[in-house]
Amino acid sequence: MKIDFSPACQKKLAVIKRKDQALFKLISKQLVCFQQQPAHPSLRLHKLKGSLDDTWSISINKSIRMIFYYRQMAEEKRAVFFAVGTHEEVYK
């Protein structure tokens, strides 16, 4: 599956890369896993409800999540990640 990032998500990832290389490497690893096997158990993929209806979440580790939505582009489906952070940061 192809993935894209919103500008806000790109900025947050750049900050993480600069400040926490270990977390950035883990995020990269989980995104590769998502591209190859989106339903892999380690990702704990689940659909969100309420104000985040029609969006999905994957887990990077016990406390970090990435939120995305699916977008149909011509003949392919893409995941667009728009938030990364702790549970409290992304689910507000």
C-alpha cells in the first residue's frame, strides 16, 4: 500500500527525527510493516469513531499512535497519515 503524509505530519516527523532517532527508526519500521502488511498484529490497526470517524489508527509502540485516512487515487488506495503522537495528542 502506498502512503502519503499531510504537511503537519511531515513537520512532526522531522521534529521526531531531529530529537529522538530511536523513535524515528521505530516509526519508519512500523510504516514499512504497514506498507507490506497493513493488518499486521503489531500495528494494532483499528477504525476510529466519534469526531475521528472514517479515520484509522496504528500503534508505533505502547504510547505512540499514527492516525490516517484512506484516499482513492485513480486505481489505487492510499493511506494519508495526518497525526503522530501520544494517545492524548492524537485523539483530542
